[in-house]
Amino acid sequence: GTFLIRFSDTQEESFAVAYRHEGATKHYRIKADEKRTLPDFLKDTVWFRKFLKLEGDVEGAAPSFSLKDKNEALAAFVNPSKADQKEDDEFYTELPEDTEN
């Protein structure tokens, strides 16, 4: 699937995530904090399975990408104290399909 991550226009310190799943576009607003981060959300969300990872030093060389399993790609960024916990309702908000965030 295809997804886009950006800073939220309406909520400070939040991210907006939009992704395609089974022909529909889903929207979430992520409130990252010291307990849960954007990588925590991506790891916990079943629809995100693989990531393109930028490999090597990009200065002066053509960038290369490799397809990685999400757990491998996010391992360095996931909060270890929350790694095995389920999603919580305070961390993210599913938005209606026609909502701008």
C-alpha cells in the first residue's frame, strides 16, 4: 500500500498519516509523546508491513533503498518500554475520510 506521513496542520506536535487500504484512504492523527512515538504507531499498525530504507551515506553518492520488514526498519526508533503493548486510544485518532488535518 501507499502511505504519507506529514506534520499535522491543526494539531501542534502531531503527525497526520494517510494510507490506502482495500481501495479506501484512511486518515489518522498521531500525538507523539515521551511514551509513544510515530515509529511505535507504525510498528503497531498491521497495514504497514514493509518500508523502503535509505542505505549508506547519501552525501556525494546516489541514494539506494532496500525493502525491509517494518520491525527491522523501525527497531532503532521504537520505544523499548512500549514495544510489546497494544495501541491506546489516547495516542491516535482515526479521522473521517473527508477530514483535513
